[in-house]
Amino acid sequence: MAKRIGILTSGGDCPGLNAAIRGVAKAAYEQMENVEIVGIAGGFSGLIKGESRVMQPREFSGILNVGGTILGTVRTPFKNMRKIEDDKVDKVASMVQNYDKMKLDCLCTLGGNGTHKTANLLSGEGLSIIGLPKTIDNDIWDTDVTFGFHTAVDTATDVIDRLHTTAASHGRVMVAEFMGNKAGWLTLYAGVAGGADVIIIPEIPYSPEKVLESVYKRAESGKAFSIISIAEGAVQIDEAGMKRKEIRQKRQEEGVASAADRLAKMIDTQTGMETRLVVPGHMLRGGAPSAYDRMLATKFGVSAAQLIRKGRYGCTIAMQCNKLVINKLEDIAGKTKFVPLDSDAVLSARNMGISLGD
């Protein structure tokens, strides 16, 4: 009887998803007999609706260097999984039923924090689940790196590189806002790699006065421009500890769209230096994966196939100290890997004189 392996990609897309899908499929075909790969469209939404098909081996060729996901992805918030909404659908029950209808022996879920929480939920319902950690935020607990992160850092660093030349030409302050609602790994790494003068991440609430001090200091030393790398989830010191809803309300009353928007307007107004806000947004998710991410995603995919062959489920792949390890889903779900304030990257930035806004 054929081994039927389900695969879905959930949450935000990122470079390396197709490489991971390919890794699972090719290793499964190579290591096991009578394998069928069932592709589930649109993440957990597709599992809820029963949208799937048996894929052919040829479909996994030529996708190693392709960005996005051939399966499609949809955000299905974990907080709503147990809610019966207007469509009267019991999402969890539907996923379990469709898993059985698809005659799956196991399901590989490629995704970030929310995906891992839902994966753990389904594992608790008795389904055979294996997680693969992807996210440009690099914030999944107990893994040193997630696939997608390296490529996003390359892209964000290129943004900063390009801002340097135009900022220097015009004597402007450039504020670059990068993705990262809760964790600042992407903003920090790109900021250090790109030579930003100020780096502001969610883990370190910032003082507007400290940022201004840094900009003034550069101007007084004869440097007519500054580059600021700021995460979308950054908060001022007076916002630390506030709920997201409260922060949104506060900013709405101030007439600003985000922390980066407010910071850019403040610098422009108070220093008289022409200031521009740049938001690369979803460009950070797009494009072909870097060689590193292709390799990492492939290794994760192959490792998942090996776990399937051994019948080991309820776990997720991880990278620790440059070695592949296996973590239990229940130990990972619901936890976020924040940037440690004493991390090498933070200390390196401080020791070079980069302001972290505190």
C-alpha cells in the first residue's frame, strides 16, 4: 500500500519553501517505495476545505531556485482555530476528517510560529505531523535559523546599501522599516551588515531623544546623512508594556501610521534634515532563495522524509550549533525566540558605536 504524505505551506510565504517541498518529495521517493505526495492548497485553509491533489514526481523538478510556494499559502490565525464562525465550520474537526479522507499517513507543515501551534494542535488530535521551520523573522523557538531568513537579510541589506548612496548624495536621513512585529532578528542583522547608524528592534524600546542625539552627533562630525534600520514592531519607551490595540490607538491619535513613520516625521521636523521613510515590505519575502537557504531548506526537507520513513511524528526539524536536531512540537508551539539583549549581534553593534535607541 502506498505511503501518502501530505504537504502544506501556511502563513506568510518566503524564499526556500519550494526547496523544502522538493527536499521532502525527492528524499521520500528515493528512500521509500510506493510513495504518493499529496499537495494541499492554501495551507490549513486547504486542509479545512479538503482542497488537495496527488502530485507527480516531475512537479518537484525545477523548483529549487523558485521563490514563493507552488502549493499556495493562506494565513489562518491559530486564535480562530477553535472558533465556530459565520460559516458554521468546525475547523479542527474538518481538518481531522479531511486528513482521513485524503488517506494520509502523515502531514508535513511548513511554516512559522502560528503554523507550529496549529501543527501541535493537530498532533494532539492524533494526526501524524512533522513541522519544518520557515520564517523571515527567524523567531521560532529552539532553532538557530529558519529557512527564508538568510535570503531576507540579503534583500534587506541590499536595501540599506542602496540607501547609502542616495542618502549621501542628498544629505538625507533614511529610515528603512523592515518586517518583524515581535522579534528584531532581520532588522538587526541587516542593519549591522548594511552599516546602519541606528538600529531599532522590538526587544529594545527606544528613546526618540537618543535617536536624535545619534543623528546630531553624525552631523556635527561632518557626516551629512544617517541610515536608520527599524523593525515594524518597534516601540518607544512610553509604549513598552502596552497592548497592541492600545499602541494602535495611541498612534492613530498622534496621526502616524507606524513607529517608523513617526520617527521619520520627528527627525525631519526637529532637525531640519530632509528625512525619507522607505518600506520594502513584501519585497523581503519575494525572489529566489539564497544558496544558503536552498541548502538549509533541502536539509530540513530530507530530514523530514527520514522521520517519515522511521515513523517518528509530533516533532519539528531544527538547526542547533550547525547540526540538525529534532524538537517536540509541544516544546516549540507558542514560544517566540526573541533577540537576547546580550547576543553577539547586539554587542557587536554597540561596540561599533551603532545606536540601538536606548
